[in-house]
Amino acid sequence: MQVLLQLGLSLVLLAPQYTTTAAAPSSQCQRQCGNVDIPYPFGIGVNCSLSKRFTINCTVQDGIHKPFRGDFEVLDISLTHATIRMLNYILGFCYNTSTRSMESVGRYGRRIQIRSGPSSPLRLSDARNKFTVIGCNALAFISDNDTGYQGLGVATCRDPLELVDGSCSGMGCSQTTIPNKIYNYEVGFSTFANTSRIWRFNRCSYAVLMEAAEFKFDVSYINTTKFNDTNAGRAPVVYDWAIRDVVRCDVARRNKTGTYACLSSNSKCVDSTNDQGYMCNCTHGYEGNPYLQDGCTDVNECNYNPCPSDGFCHNIIGEHWCSCRVGKRYVKQSNTCNPDTGFIIGVTMGLFGLMVFIVITIFWGQLIIQKRKLNKVKQEYFRQHGGLLLFDRMKSDKGLAFTVYSLAELIHATDNFDNSRILGKGGHGTVYKGIIKNMPIAVKRCALVDDRQKKEFGQEMLILSQINHKNIVKLLGCCLEVEVPILVYEFVPHGTLFELIHGKNHALQISFNTLLRIAHEAAEGLCFLHSYASPPIIHGDVKTSNILLDDNYMAKVSDFGASILAPSDKEQFVTMVQGTCGYLDPEYMQTCQLTEKSDVYSFGVILLEILTGQLPLKLKGSETQRSLSSIFLSAMKENNLDAVLVSHVKGEESMELLRGLADLAKKCLDMCGDNRPFMKEVADELNRLRKLSMHPWVRIDLEMDAESLLGGESTSGYEIELNGYPMGESENQPINPRSSYYAR
Ligand SMILES: *[C@@H]1O[C@H](CO)[C@@H](O)[C@H](O)[C@H]1NC(C)=O
Ligand SMILES: *[C@@H]1O[C@H](CO)[C@@H](O)[C@H](O)[C@H]1NC(C)=O
Ligand SMILES: *[C@@H]1O[C@H](CO)[C@@H](O)[C@H](O)[C@H]1NC(C)=O
Ligand SMILES: *[C@@H]1O[C@H](CO)[C@@H](O)[C@H](O)[C@H]1NC(C)=O
Ligand SMILES: *[C@@H]1O[C@H](CO)[C@@H](O)[C@H](O)[C@H]1NC(C)=O
Ligand SMILES: *[C@@H]1O[C@H](CO)[C@@H](O)[C@H](O)[C@H]1NC(C)=O
Ligand SMILES: *[C@@H]1O[C@H](CO)[C@@H](O)[C@H](O)[C@H]1NC(C)=O
Ligand SMILES: *[C@@H]1O[C@H](CO)[C@@H](O)[C@H](O)[C@H]1NC(C)=O
Ligand SMILES: *[C@@H]1O[C@H](CO)[C@@H](O)[C@H](O)[C@H]1NC(C)=O
């Protein structure tokens, strides 16, 4: 029994979280045939390609290896454009002077027929091919028996002298566009339009579906066989390929039984525009093969000289930046190095230095005085913000991963706090994207703080800097030389949970399981905050827009950095109730006493947003209809959960899971804080629900032994760094052991 249980559990832990992904091809696979690259998903042989439909035959012809698909030679395969170019056969229809009748010439004779069926990855490219007909009395057709499409190409001549090289508009030559979504087609000549009357001048007519860019009409094509001869009877045709067994990207991502082909990190899925299906592409700043694990690699943009010729280029992961020589400043708009006005003044001063020596001396004196003043102000800020204390601690705590940045460094990193770098604005500051040592960072300029708060700044920042949890945004450092402190965080690129739920193409793209996982991770983060210190660190402004998402869409709780700026004594509570409407703990509003249960309440609202897909507060509607929590609680009371659930989860997820989640939300939203569960309990319950949603069949095993077996796993997921915790050790900065660190 014990063994069975353990087996069941390890199954759960090992099972993949998302849709299954295609198995990678062996590295032994041949990736070239002759001079042609055969990138995956295509491959030579069944086990080297995504599926049988993507196989290529590599055969020897005239002593050279050439790739073939059926009868058609492959010229090249493009991953970025999702195209494959092949050689199509030219159809000829000629007057035979000895039999005095028309006859078809060429490999395919009278008509060429391609039948591949809708499951083929290939579709004729409507954008790049044209049905091309050459002759003086030629009527050729192209048709698709499956869709009923029929097109005609007609070429006639009035006066042979009228024909012009490069002109293909009906005289001696015609080009017809074709529609998209074509996989079967047939090309042939009409026997009515024969050249018996004019054979002395034009004996043969030609028809072929070919790449338009590869064709240029030549007058000699009319009275010779040059068109056929120069191409040796074949002409290139372009196909768009895609993975066709699912309709679109969103379906592919959700399909639990299918295989999602976009394996590489930094890749994205692109819907096919030529019939159903999808392709993969590396995201901006990356190149390579998105269909392979880690196939997309960073583009070294500097190879393409994106910077001014007199500047310097620096490649970083996903992007690049430009800089200029000393004395010049990089101007982004014009992509030039412009003279730095400061530098010009310096040069001018140098040139006229001797002449105005005395004046300069006076200026210089004044400058020194001013600089001293400035330095003094900076140092004062540094001291006020607890910088000295911080330095002391840093000296004693070896290996503290916390940096005190200089103002100059941050100005350089953020382009002087350029507006284009703004990531977000909030009540307590503005966040900019910056780049330091090739690492993207998020720089937060806080709103003004008062004197008393400044004093505790350094000490409290130290605590936050030591929090190291995968679901909490890492504080990398700060800058203390300024009046308002600047905080530096790790950069989290993928927006917020709010955008995921309420954004433009919200719930469509994201599965309910993913939302559940993000909620669970956020709960783990908050649980860690609550348990890290005593008294607990309270976030105080838990909401979906404070849950950031990293590269892998893992949740990172953010914005507790502002906690240190929030008031921490009782008089101020009365005047400053902080938080966001719709998420506020009703008990907190009455008592003005923020507790960890206030975070639990707010987290309950997040669960509601996930369940209902609605905003926590609506501006329209009657008083009781405005707040999501009251709508939800009354729906629960009437036992009418269905009415509030977001439509697309209703059918897909088990009612048991949804009810479990709703019950959890209800407990979190209890009016009385003491009745709400602890964050740890919320996280454990979410963990249980996740397992339930993934593998309903092992539910019984789990329920029997979940508590004991899973309990250990959830705490080992993060590192706790307790040494160096500075509680109340400093003489000049005593800390009230009862006070908490609040967020807003
Ligand atoms: C392809 O792989 C399958 C399963 O791994 C194996 O049975 C089969 O023999 C392989 N085929 C070739 C042609 O290598
Ligand atoms: C490869 O060649 C084999 C044997 O001639 C043939 O059955 C198969 O259809 C060919 N496959 C492709 C993709 O051309
Ligand atoms: C893939 O990305 C490149 C560069 O961003 C773009 O030119 C190309 O059209 C994209 N391909 C597809 C199939 O979307
Ligand atoms: C075109 O050229 C190919 C190869 O040279 C030849 O087999 C075919 O008969 C030619 N067709 C016409 C219509 O001349
Ligand atoms: C014309 O037809 C005859 C008899 O079928 C054949 O032998 C000859 O090669 C043909 N001529 C041309 C130019 O195709
Ligand atoms: C070609 O056209 C002539 C009349 O212009 C007709 O007599 C002859 O039968 C036609 N030949 C074929 C093969 O259709
Ligand atoms: C095309 O479709 C028609 C009617 O469905 C059928 O009679 C004809 O045989 C088909 N032609 C080919 C080449 O499949
Ligand atoms: C083809 O026609 C052009 C004039 O249109 C003439 O100059 C040329 O000699 C002709 N070539 C042949 C092989 O008849
Ligand atoms: C899921 O993928 C499988 C295999 O790729 C496919 O047969 C099935 O139709 C897909 N389901 C949906 C809903 O597209």
C-alpha cells in the first residue's frame, strides 16, 4: 500500500504541467542534402522530422545529392518565412509539323495534377506565385477539383513586333494570381486554342504555376523553345507550410492530447494566414530554430551596425544599446552621436583658457564651493536614508547581494529617466526600465517621503534585500544620494496577472491551469513574506496588477518595496488608509489595523477575478452590483455559482475544482479576519487543487496522504536567509520589535 501511494505521488510530481511537447529529433539526423539545409520540423527520414508529412527524400541524381518531395526537387526551406521552394514542371503544347496536329510535350504530358489533401502541411503561396502562360494562341487553365476553383491564363499576339521584353500583360504572355488555401491543383491546355494557323511564327505554348519574382518575359520565348530550355523544363514554385493538425495557436496551446511544436524559449506561435494551422517564430531579438529546445538564440545586433559609425555598439540578451565617445552624447531619435554641450563648453574654455585665465580661476573657485555644497547635500541624503548603517551591515555580512548604486549610474542606465523607459506609474512612484552591465533592471523612483520615514529606510531595505524567494521580485539595490530614494529591482518582462486576466486577448490565450498555477505561486510568495519575520511583513496592497510574470510566466509578487515608505505608527494610521478599492479588507477599514489577514482578504479577491474574469470593482451598476466580492458572496449564498463563473472555464474544468476554488475564495473573504485561513493554508489548498485539476484519477491517493507527503515539499522550494537579520541591533536606529513592514 505504501509503495502504491508513493508511486501515485511521484506520477503526479513528474507529470508535465502543460500540453505535451513534441519529442526532439536525434542529433544524428542528417540536416543537409546536397547544398540544401533541411531544418526541423522537416527532416530526412521519419524519425528526423516532426511527422511523416514533413519528410524529405534525399536522392542521388547525376551524381549529386538532391532533396525531393515526391517528384518535385526542393530548392530551399525557410523557417522565418515558413516557406518551401520546389521545382514545378513546365507544361508544353506544341504543333507537330510532321503529324500536323497539336501534342503535349514534357514529363507530365497533357496536364499536371497535384493531389495532396488538406492534411498536407503545404499550401500554394498566393502571395508569391502566379499562373504564367506563354504563347500566341494559348488558353490554359488551373483548377482545384476540391474547392471548385478555376482560373484561366490567355496569351495572344496581334503583331509580333508589338511584344516587349519584361512586359507580361496578355500579349504573348499572361500572369494570373491564384487564391489561397490551395493544396490540390491541375494545370492543362485547352485543345481549342491551337497554334496550327501560326506555327511558323509560334509553335509552342507553355503554362506553369511559378514564383512570380523568378519570371521575366523575353520576346524570344515566343518563336523558340528558350523558356523551356533555359529552365530545363522546370520552374520554381513557392509553398507556405504550417502545422495543420490544429486550427490556431490558442487551440494548439490548450490541446492536452496534441503536441505543441514551439519548443524553444523565446519563441512565439504565429497563426497561419494561408489556411488553418500555426507556425513558430523566435521572438524579437532572437534567431534560430523555434521548433527545437533552446533553438532560439540571441541575435548579435551589433553585427548589423545599428549604431552611428563613430559610436559603440553593445550587444545584450534580446537587444542592444549604443554609446558614444567621451564628449559626445547618443541621440536615439536621429541615431547619431551629437556633441555634448557640456563638452563643447569645456573645449571652448580650453581654447580661450589663457586669455580668460583669471575669470576661469574665479569660476573655478565658485564651482568648487558649489560642488562641495552639492556633495554635502548628497551625503546628507545618504546619511538620512540610513546609508551609513547599510554600509556597516554590508561590510559585516559578506556576500550580501545588494548594491548601492550611484545616481550617475542610474541616470546612465535609464537614459536620464527618459519617458520612453517608463514601465509603469503608481501612487507611490514611477518605474523605469534600465540596463546595467548588460542586465535589464527595473528602477523605481519613489514618491516623496517624510523625515521620519527616511530614517528607517536603510534598515528596512536591508531586510527586504535579504528576502530571496522565487515568487517575490528581488530587490537588487538602491540609490541613496537623492532626496527621494530610488529602488532597483530585477526586471520582470511579461507584464502582470491583471493584464493576463483583463487584457486585450485575455482568457482566450491562457489556460485555467496556468492561472491556477500563478495564483498558487503568488500565494507561496505572500506566505513567505508573512512567515519570514516576526512580526510579519505585510504586503498591504495585494492585487492582480502587483503580481508580475517572468519569462516563464511564473508569478512574482511585487510592490512591497513601497512598504517601507508606509506609515508604521498608530497616529498616522488614522489618517492614511492605504490600498486599492475593491481589494480592501473591510475590517482594516474599520480598525485601521493592517494584519496578515488583510492580505488574505485581498488574495481572495484575486481568486474571484480568476474565477469570474471580472474586475474587482465595476463603476456601473447598483451599489450591491459594483463590488465583485458582494456579487460573488450573494451568488454563493443562493448556491448559484454558475452565474458568476467566466464562461470558458465552465465546461472545461471539473465542477469539483471550481467549487473548491470558490469555497477557498469565500473563506478568504470572511468579514472577520480571525476566521480567514492563514496564507500558508491558502497556498496548500491551491496546491491541492492544482494537483486535482491535473490528475483527477489520483485524487484518492492524494487525499489520503497529501498532508504528510506534500507538506515537506512546499517549504523546500525557497531559500531562507536568516543570518544578518538586523532586528534591533543598531544603537542609533532602534527598531520597535512590534512594528511591521507594510506595503501599499
Ligand atoms: C523510428 O523510431 C521508432 C521508435 O523510436 C523506431 O521503432 C523505428 O525503428 C525508427 N525508425 C527508423 C527508420 O529509424
Ligand atoms: C520518398 O521515397 C519513397 C520511395 O521512393 C516514397 O515512397 C516516398 O513517398 C517519398 N517521400 C517523399 C516525401 O518524397
Ligand atoms: C518571424 O519573425 C521575423 C522577424 O521578426 C519576421 O520577418 C517573419 O515574418 C516572422 N515569420 C512569421 C512566419 O511570422
Ligand atoms: C522542356 O525541356 C525538358 C528538358 O529539357 C524536355 O524534356 C521537354 O520535352 C521540354 N518541353 C518542351 C515543351 O519543349
Ligand atoms: C512529331 O510526331 C512524330 C510522330 O509522332 C514524332 O516522331 C516527332 O518526334 C514529333 N516531332 C516533334 C518536333 O515533336
Ligand atoms: C487546330 O485548329 C484547326 C483550325 O484552326 C483545326 O482544324 C484542328 O483540328 C485543330 N487541331 C487540334 C489538335 O485541335
Ligand atoms: C474532378 O471532379 C469531377 C466531379 O467531381 C470528377 O468527375 C472528375 O473526375 C474529377 N477530376 C479529377 C482529375 O479528379
Ligand atoms: C524570332 O523573332 C524575332 C523577331 O520577333 C527575330 O528577330 C528572330 O530571328 C526570330 N527567331 C527565330 C529563331 O525565328
Ligand atoms: C489536438 O491535437 C491532436 C493531435 O495533434 C488532434 O488530432 C486534435 O484534433 C487536436 N484537438 C483540437 C481540439 O484541435
